[in-house]
Amino acid sequence: MSTTTGDVAAATTASSPGDHPGTGHPLHIACIMDGNGRWAARRGLPRTAGHTEGEENLARIVRLAVQRDIGWLTVFGFSTENWVRPRTEVRHILGLHERLFGRINELNDLDVRVQWIGRPFDSPSARTPKYVQRAIRKAIADTADNTGMLLTVAFDYGGRNELMSAVRAVRAADQPITPATIDEHLYLTELPPVDVLVRTSGELRVSNFLLWQSAGSKIHFTDTAWPDFDAHDLDAAIALVR
């Protein structure tokens, strides 16, 4: 079963970064990929098996998104809060992200460019391991010449941290704090506003994901766990704005 909501922060003003152009433009879809553990539990499998299947399904969704002329696909890979999970689960997820960023040939074949959003690696609070950092940097460099969809993986990311970082940067630059100056100092300024925010596995919350960029976006909630999220679910989300 799927449910949808209307605009988030519908009262956004005309100058707000949450404004959206007409629906004819390439879309920005953002996904909170939830339910890997529950998917595994229902099958009597360890949680790590659910995360592995979730990573495989992300590769499938990337291919589908390219076919549907989506311009930007941003996915919540690992939050700043996820570090409290059991150590074995965190290690497994880290290994999957290293593998995800290593799918260079497939991404190049799809003409997909890779980016990353999260706490800067040189930030005192950053926790991304060096080997994942290397995989991220290599994926960004090796796909930099691609001109198709931009796949952005949020890793060690939190929306509140991003906004606090932006405000600190505005103050350090001695600029007035306005929507425009905050927009200039976000982690990844090339991301446009989100058109549709997707949350899988029946949870009805946005979990500190792209809080600024999602102002004014539609939200598609679905009971489908992320490993089972497919073309039908993606098309239902796209239908909110096309």
C-alpha cells in the first residue's frame, strides 16, 4: 500500500529555495531507503542480508531512474545517527558503500555522474572511514565526465548538521543570514530542490534528510521495504509531479 501527501511547507515564499519549476524539467527524486532489516527478518535472514539486497536494489533503481529521464537521484545511505547501530552491522554497511562507489563501469555505461553529500571529511565530527573516503573520491573522479543523471549518496549525513554548518559559514563570511546565503553554503550547492521525497517501509517521517532542499516537495510514502521497491513504486512517486 502507498500513500502520498501534499506539499511540505506549502507556505514557502516565492524567493524560497523550496520553490519548484514546472513539471517539464528533469526531476530530482530523493529516497530514504528504509526497511532492509525488516525485509530480512520476514525471511528469517540476518539484517546484513537485507542491507546487501538493498544495495543491489539501489543499482536496479538507478537504471530505472535513468530510463525515466530523472535528472537527480539522491539517496540516504547512512545518517549521522546510524553510527550507534551494532558494530558488525555498521561494518557490513560500510563495505556495501565501498562496493556501491566501486560500480564505476556500470555507472559510466549509464552516463551517471556520482556525488556525495555529508559531513566534510576534514570536519572534526566526521566519521567516514578512510577506505570509504577513497572509494567516494574515486567514484566522483571516475564519473566526472558523464553528462546524464546525477546520483548523490548521502553518507554520514544529517540535515540539521548541514544547516548548522551553512549558518556558521555564512557568519564566518560576514554575510547576512538569508535563504540565498544559506543556499550558497550547503554541503552540495549543485543540488536543485527536491521534487519528490520517497520514504519506504511504512514509516511516515523524513528522518533529518535534506530538510532544506525538500521544502515544498511532494512526499511519497509506501509500505514497500526498500529491497522490494520497484518500477511500480518509482512511477507512483513520479506521478505526483508529472
